[in-house]
Amino acid sequence: MRFDVVFILSSFLGVSDALRRGCRMNPNHAGEGWYYTTSIDTVENVAADFCTTPAVLRQWNNINGELRSGISVKVPCRVRRRDCKKNTSTDGAYVIASGDDLGSVASDFCTNADELQAMNSGIIKNKDFIQVGWVIQVPCSWN
């Protein structure tokens, strides 16, 4: 069976919506904002969702142990238009939409166009050419 058919079928079996965390922008510092923690949050998954490292999140917020629920933490904050359908513990599927380019898609998933092309070598032969409707594999590890 062709790779793209197998990939599409496997992408929709056992998928779940990934919980994408949002942030409140800091009007005084572009690129920074605040996130209000919940009971399911860990330093690792919050950091992954905001495209940073646990070490940076700990440093910015003076966190020494576990992340407590119900507090506001400073995070890198920007608008992200895209979300994924999680299909493994670290990856998910995304359907290319009108107006997408690989660089902007990659940015929303905390990676770069070269990495997305490598993850999808059976589908994406040229990172400057993607088609609406393609289902691609993307990093999706934040919950």
C-alpha cells in the first residue's frame, strides 16, 4: 500500500484533539505573555506547547519543583492558527489549508520547514510546494 494512503489511514485511527494552550499577551513586552495553569499541566508540557524549554520556563518563573495549578506563569506568547490531531505520544496530523506555506505551518508546531519536510518525505518532495488537503505529520507533544 502506498505510504500516503497508509499514513492517512493511520492518522485518523486513534486520534484525539490536542489541547492547545492559549496565553494572554503582555502589552509591554512583545512575544511574552501569561498562561494560567491547570491540574494537568507540567513544566515539560507547558514548555513544549509554548515552543520553549523547561529550563527557560523554570527560570522565567522561579519554579524549583512541580508546576502548581492555578497560577499565572510567564511564557513566550504569540498567535498560532493551527492545531493538530494527536496520533502518537509525540506527533499528530495536520491538514494543509488554503494560504498555508510550510514555514508558517512549521512555526505553529515549534519546528522548521526542513524538519517538517523530513518528517513527511513520502509526501513533501519540495518544501516550497504543498497542496491544500494534504495530511502531514507534525510535532504534537504538548499534552
